[in-house]
Amino acid sequence: MSKIFDAIFLDRDGTISHDPYGYINSLPDYNFFDYTFEALEILNKYTDKFVIVTNQSGLASGKIDLENLEEINSFIYQEFDKRDLPLKKIYFAENYDESYQSMRKPGIGMFAKAKEEFDIDLSKSLMIGDSVVDMQVGDRLGMKTIFLLTGMGKDYLDEVKSKCKANLISNNLLEAAKDIVLI
Ligand SMILES: [Mg+2]
């Protein structure tokens, strides 16, 4: 099967892992959904580059310590690695600025960096997330987008439907992976 997406960009909290408090500041509190890797194995048929793009504004507010975030990042890299899933990089934003160039979604900063570092064609890439900002940044960059109803998804559904293109709306990442042929 051809790799139809140059890269698949994944939000973190509420997309590949639970989002219990709106922020996570310790590895024991970080839990993938039980279907996440089954979903990623399917998605890997459609791309050979995964990139995680996560707003971690808790860094700016002091709710998240950089050291703890880096411990969680190491764990995520290991879990992808174990399964030979090509995770290129985890990008995180640490500010509140959502202007166009900002690192914080819907700013395009993290995507611009990934494009440059890994020679990614964003117009041939896919963004998957559970927040309106995930869909907005995807629209800004001409990416395909999938909106998930996990995490904060249900709260954002009306806003996403009225403001964003969202090529597909799925109950969760596994359903999205199985339905990806529809987009
Ligand atoms: Mg999220």
C-alpha cells in the first residue's frame, strides 16, 4: 500500500492518551488509550512519519514541570520505538500566544519546524486531534484533518462543525484509523 500521507500529525492529550485534568504533570498519570497502538499500526500503513504536536500551556502557568514533561516524552518515544512506529519528534508549545506564527496551536510554529526538520509536505499530511485548535491549524496549512470525540472532543463538536472543514469526525483514534479510507 502506498504511503498516502507524507506525515500524520497527532495531538497528544485526548487523542493518543487520556486527558483527565486538562494537564498531566507526572508519568504515572500519563496513560495511552487501550486501542492507541492498534490504531497507530493501522495508520502506519498510510505514512512513514508520525509527529506529535502538543500545546502544553501548563508549562507557562507552572502546572507542568519541564523535567516531568521530558520524562513523559521519553516514555512515548520508547513505546513507539518498541513497535517500530516511526515517531519523528514530539513538539510542544509552552506559551499562550496563539498568533499565526506561534508555536501554540492554532499557530503554525510546530508544523513549520517539523516541515523544515523532516522535509514534510504539509499539504500532503494529516492532522488528528480532539480540539478546535487542532482543526484550525490543519485548515490553515491545507492539511487533511480528522476530529476525534475523545478527550475534549464532544465539547468542541459544535464549534468544529461551524468553523472548520474536518474531513472526518470519529469516535476515537481506532475508528479514525479504520475509516481513513473515507477521506
Ligand atoms: Mg487534545
